[in-house]
Amino acid sequence: MRTTTASQLAQARRRLAELTSLDEVLELLGWDQEVVMPSGAAEARGRQVSTVALLRHQRLCDPQLARLLGELAATEGLGPVDAANVREALREQQRALRLPPELVEQLSERAVAAHGIWAEARERGDFSRFAPILGELVDLARKKAAAIDPERPAYEVLIEDFEPGMTIAGIDRLFAPLRARLIPLLGELRGLSGPARPQAMGATIAADKQEALGRELMGVLGFDWSHGRLDRAVHPFCGGAGMSDVRVTSRYADDDFLSGLLAIIHETGHALYEQGRDPALADQPVSRARSMGWHESQSLLWENQVGRSPEFWRFLLPWLAEREPAFAGAELGAITKALARVDFDNMIRVEADELSYPLHVVLRYEIERDLFAEGPDRLAVADLPAVWNEKMQRYLGVTPPDDRQGILQDVHWSGGAFGYFPSYTIGALLAAQIFATAKGAIPGLMEGLGRGETAPLRAWLGREVHARGSTLSSDALAVAVTGSQLSPEPFLDYVEAKFRGAYGAPERVSGGAGA
Amino acid sequence: MRTTTASQLAQARRRLAELTSLDEVLELLGWDQEVVMPSGAAEARGRQVSTVALLRHQRLCDPQLARLLGELAATEGLGPVDAANVREALREQQRALRLPPELVEQLSERAVAAHGIWAEARERGDFSRFAPILGELVDLARKKAAAIDPERPAYEVLIEDFEPGMTIAGIDRLFAPLRARLIPLLGELRGLSGPARPQAMGATIAADKQEALGRELMGVLGFDWSHGRLDRAVHPFCGGAGMSDVRVTSRYADDDFLSGLLAIIHETGHALYEQGRDPALADQPVSRARSMGWHESQSLLWENQVGRSPEFWRFLLPWLAEREPAFAGAELGAITKALARVDFDNMIRVEADELSYPLHVVLRYEIERDLFAEGPDRLAVADLPAVWNEKMQRYLGVTPPDDRQGILQDVHWSGGAFGYFPSYTIGALLAAQIFATAKGAIPGLMEGLGRGETAPLRAWLGREVHARGSTLSSDALAVAVTGSQLSPEPFLDYVEAKFRGAYGAPERVSGGAGA
């Protein structure tokens, strides 16, 4: 490598490390706000966050960094990691540079206003209160997309905030088979009497006890306590301040222990991704998780593929029974079947089971896609509740009685986040495909999980996924990890077998059918 | 006010608010590190702190801000608050601008190295290991002082980091009478049998119970929980993220409840200062506490003048007895006398009683002053342990058996902080003078404290001290609050009466005597 290139690389890395530090500070300010900040500090916190975010934006858009990255991107012979690092930094920088500062400010200002209006509209179950500002946010998001790339469909540009490299065609290819197989499957199961809920699952367990069990289980999953913590928050999340400081939060309902435990397993999955990043690149963008979908794949893999599997429960049930009398008499099969119950009356995404969840996402995706469409296909904001309710009936067989349980249930749009929802289901598909690969790649994986041995899976995921960060594109990473492009089939096969089993429905014999 | 001036003021305030936000972020990063950060995150935290500190430095030294402040400082007819705000900002900026960046970096780099070396030297009780790097730090601090103001004595320039406006002559004027009266008083009391330690003071109380009592007492003192919290840390401190987010920390020893409770009262005194700042100026430098000494005056006023007074204990003892059986049979007089016990064998500053403490500070002040003196008066680093031990014997009547209990006991110098120690005693003097004024200004103050009524004192301190922030110079503030310049007499009279009383020594009849 030429001396100039080496010195340019060193300079770029120093500047990118600075941006990483500011990201970590912003992440910590967010964690603090959710977990420990006193209520009266919100205004000052807003000022602190804007100040750091603005300085970060200025440093990101600094002309010297732009020149450095531009020159490095044009340099032949960079190693693959350096090249990926430059590519990731450049992508973020170019998006930022193309956004007019007034638009950024307007977006942030309207999102703050919209959050309050949404919360009030939701409280009253009245979409018409939210519609005007939602319309404004959609217009601003359209302007944002046009500023970043006027050649591509607006929605596709927005998706890239969450899934770099993903396209509308790509999502359609993944989601169409979900509709095609999940809707009829749900219809079939609806007629059957589902698995009973064992008594242990309704046991009352104090929050402190639940937290202590959750903490111990995090250790079983391999969470590194010297680089992380567990705290409480209203909505569970995984935050912190970079890969050496990974903070899981959860909440506990006295009468719903298992959902709290699964929430901890879910967040621990996110945490293991962060803790598994390449420490030598910790301060560089290339070490970051590949995408929201990839992050979700790790949480869902641990929560669902492991945490709801009969094999892991062979370990978990006696482990729980030793620690909590309510589980002493519980039967293994009854519990794992009950973890595959469909609540056919549920219309809330965050409470949905594994089988219904993707349809909640498909519905939102289609609505977002059509909101940002050009020409006669474009969906009008005013029509959203009707479209929502009609799709709910068609996909999930229920019609929300009001907007609160319908179109107003999610916070995302009020924050101006359009294009986020697909990542949840991309994560679920990835989780199934990755776990299917892991079963083939790790000898005795399921038997080991039955003894609570999580290290082999963690080491494999660390090597295959976590440590790779963003060195590869999303598509290339899927191929590198699983040997093929992302496909909905492993997920559909997994979920169908699991729920048919739990409902005692006949096994599905042949592949894919139309909706 | 001219339009130009108004617009310049608005611009300056916007930029100063940005600096305040970054200060608050840095303060929060420090709190987090002491209270919740996992051990393995120290390296990343160092990177985060340096990044924010460097950006803050760049913003502080920005030529546009320098021009703005310069022009505003030269503008006639600014209101007193705006003028003080500009003055405070300018003082900080000029100190920063005069320091060469290489020197700042060197100071910070050597201080990090010195901390480790000091800790090891202290562990081994061997000053000779610490001496070389201490010498380097003294040289660097001398360079720093010369860069800031080559016309003034180096030590005086260093003091200004903690006590703006304070001079060596000013400290000598305050500290000489302390030596003159405290040394003979200590000598007199040493011959007497001191107050006994009542059984209640040795009671074993669990840390959780202590914390709960401390929390409740903070409420009695008027701590605002919507703008603050209480947590645990190895060394108690008051931190947070600005006046709307004030975080007290403490620690609890099972067998030393009262010292833990007094530590909480002390930190709550700091916290009330922060919570009492002018909210309309929260993001401006003028709202900040006047100095370290002024901050300490508020913690010591609540800890000693209130928290160790027989009057407040009329409220506190029954309050404690209701909550903790160990205090049920305790006698009021015995406890308040025991709070004025001298441990004549103690040689550790942080464990010193109210009477001995100032002599520990005088000793350090004299050593620092002489370390930075010019010409033949200059004290050599190699001579420090001998000078330390000789002064300890002369002032406090004890000679440390080793450097660990002598010259190596404090962390300050290893961090390059020279000139900090005087603030502790300036705070004690201020506390006594302010409290003497409060007694005259607030009708029935002491009777009210005897009923646990803290609101009148808090309101008075809020108006007289807290809300004034840095609008006045330290000298002018002392006059505004107490009617006269700071003097050692109120403190000496207070402490002499208190300790003579506890020791049953005859009252002192006439004023000031030579040492």
C-alpha cells in the first residue's frame, strides 16, 4: 500500500472513530433517558441530544472527511475491510450531505410535534386528529427521499435507512409467499381447538424474582457482564454505549412470567450481536451490525428458534423448576405447545405470535409502499383506516373496533420512520434460515441446547455473523452465512411445522400454494 | 439596547447554550462511569469523553465566539446579568485560548499516567516512586500558568481554576488566623477526656435501610426528586446533567450509619445549590455556582451548621428513633456532643473532624504555594515528605508513620490539580459566615429546624446564593449575602464554642491570639 493511502486511511479512521464515539454518547443519552433520568430533565436532555447530534452531523459532513473518503473510495488495492469501512462511511455521509439542513430540522421538529398529537389521537382512538400531521410527515419523507436519490422510488430510498441494499422488488419477493402460505394456514388453525395454557404459565411471580431469573438466564446464554448490564424500562430494548457497554432492559408483569423471560432472551440476542462485534474495529462503521433486519435476526433466533424450542426447554424446564416452585410439576410438551398458541382475536402487532406477526408487517409494508407510490396507485392518508381495517380482516380475520387498536397502534410513523416495519420480518426470515444452517453446521447443536450448552451456537454466530459486521452487503452476508440468498421458505417451513404440531393439524405435504 | 447588540447577545447565548449542553453530557458520562458503567467499558468511555471534550474545546475557542464575546464585553449598557454572562464566558475562553493544545494534551496524558503511578506508590507507601512524575506535573502546571498569565504568580493562576478572583494574599489573610487559633485549641483539648460515643452511633444498620433513611431525609431537606436521584458510588459525590438532573451518590458502612447520613446531607447541600440555580439561565454560564468554595459552603452548611447542630437533632433524633430501634433510647446531648469529637490520632484529611480539617488544608496550601514559588523559597519535590511530616507534627501533633498515611493520601496532585485544596476550607469559612447571617435574617430559624422545617432556610439560601449563580464576583457575593467580606472569625467562633462545649473546656474570653 502506498504511504499516502496508509496515511489517508489512518486519518479517515481517526475521524470515523470520533463519529462512533458521538454515536455511542447519543445511544447512552437515550438509554439514560429511558432507564434512570428524572422526569423533570426531559427538556435539558432534548437540548443535550440536539447539540451532540448537530455536532456529529457537522463532523460527518466535514469537507475534509468527504475528500478523504472520496479519494479512498477511488483507490485500488484497499484491503476488503478497509474498502468496506470506506463504503459504509461514504454511504452514510452521502445521505447526510444530500439532505438540506432546513429539511432535517423540519423533519425533526414535525416529528416531535407529531408524537404528542399521535399519543392524543391514539388515546381518543381518533385517526382524523393525526391525519393532517401524518400527511405532513409523509410529504417531508418524500422530499427527503427525493433529495437523497431522485431517480429511485421514494419508499425504496427510505427503506435504506434500515436495510441498506434492500429494494421494493426484493421485499415483494420475500413477502408474497408469506401471504400465500400464512393466511390459509391461519384460517385452517382457526377452526381447531389450540393447545391449553398450562397452569405454570399463569403463575404469579414477583418482579424481583423474575429479574433475578432473567439475569441468571442471560449468563446461560453467554451475556458478558463485564461489558453490559440489565435494567428495567417501560419498553424492553437493548442499548448502551458501543460494543463494550451493552445494556439490556426489560419489564416484568407479575402474572406473565414467560413473556418477560422471552423478552429478556430476545434482547439478549441483540446484545450478543453487539458484544460479538470485532473489537479491533469497535470504533469503525464497518464493525456495526449489517442492518436492522440482521439485528432482529439475532434476537428472534435466540427468542424463537432457541427459546421456544422443545429442545432448549428440556434444559430450561428443570432449571426453572429448581428455582421457581410454580414450574415444579409442569409438563414439557404442554409448555412448548402452549408457546405456539395463536390468539386469533389479537390485533396488536407487538402482542402477536410468531405465525401472525409477519402478516401484521406485510400489511404495514403494503400501506407504506402505496403511501409513497407515484401516480394513481398512491394511497391517500385519509383512506388509511379503511385500508388498514380491510387488510386486517383479509389477512388476520379480525377488524379493529377502533383506530386505537388499528391504525394508531404503532409509534413509528409519528416519528417520521417510514420503511422500518419490513425489518422485523426480514429478521424473522433470516433467523429461520440462519438457524437451519446452524443445525447442519454445528454437530449435536440441539442435543447441546437440551443441556443448556449455548457456547457452540454463540461461537458459530459470532464468527459467521457478529464479527463480520458490515464487511459484506446484506445479500452477500446471507450467502456467506447460509450458502444462499434470503428466502421465506425456511421460515415458512419452520413456523408451519411448529404450529401444525401444536394444533394437532395434519402435516403439510406439498410446497407453496397461491393466496 | 441596539438591535445589533440584541442579536449579538442572542447569538452568544445560543453558542454558550451549546457549550453548557456539552458540559452536561460530560458530567453525565462521568456519573455513569462511577455509578452504572460496566467495568470493561473504560477504554471506550475514555474515547467518548475525549471526543466530546475536544469538540467542546473547539467550540469554546471558535473565532466567531471570541469575536462576539469581545464585542459584547466592549459594549456599554448591557444589563448586569448579560454583562456577567459575557464576563464568565470570556474568562473561560481566554484561559482556553491561551493554552497551547500540545500542553493540554501533555497535561492530560501525564495525569493519566500519574494516576496509576500514584496508586501504586500509595499502595507501597513509597513517595520516591511518585516523585519523578509529580515533578513533571508541577513543571507542566507551571507552564500552564505562564501561558495563561505570565505576569502573575503561577500558583495564583492555578487557584483560579477553582476560585476565580482569589489571590495568595487573600488566602494567607484567611488561613493565618486559622493556624493561630486552631493549633492552640487542639493542644488544649488534647489534654481533656472527650465526649463518649453513645451506643446508638455504633449500631449495625443494613445498607438498604440506611439508604432508605437517607432518601427520606433528603426529602426533609427539600431535595426535588423530579429533578434528581440518589444512587451508590464508591466515593460520594453530587453529579448529574445540569440543574434539572442532579444526582447524589453515597455509600454505606453497616457499622457507621451517622457518617453515611452526614455524607448524604453534605451531598444534598451541593444538590440544593444546583437545583436552586436560576432556571431561566440554566443553559448559560452565569447561572453556574460561583466557585468550588461556594459549592462547598452549601454542602458544609447543611452537613455541619444544620446536620450537626443540637437544634436540628431535636427533630432528627425522634425522627430516627421512630424508624430505627437503635436510636430509641439515645440521648440528644450525648449524640450532638459526640458529633464534635476530635480524633487526635487521625492523619487522613477526608476522615478529619470539623476542627482539624482546616489545618490539613492549610498544610497542603502552604506546600502547594511553596512548590510554585519563585526563587529560593521554592520547595523541591524531593523535600515534600519531610515538610509534610514536620508540618503534620506542628499543626496536628502527629507524624505519619509512612507516606501512605502522609503525603500520598490525596488523589488531587496525581490528576494535575494544584490549587484545589483551599476551596474546602474557604467553603467551611463561608458556611459559618452565611449561616450566622441566616440566623439573623430568618426569624425563628433554629426553632424551625428543631421541628424539621427546612423550607425557610432553603428559600433564603436559594434567593441569596443559589439563584445568583455567578452574577457577582466571589467577593461581591459574600458582601451581598452576609454584609461583609469573607472572614475566618465566624467559623473560628463557631467551631471553638462547639468543641469547647463538647469537651467541657472553659469558654474562650478574648479574641485572636498568635500561634
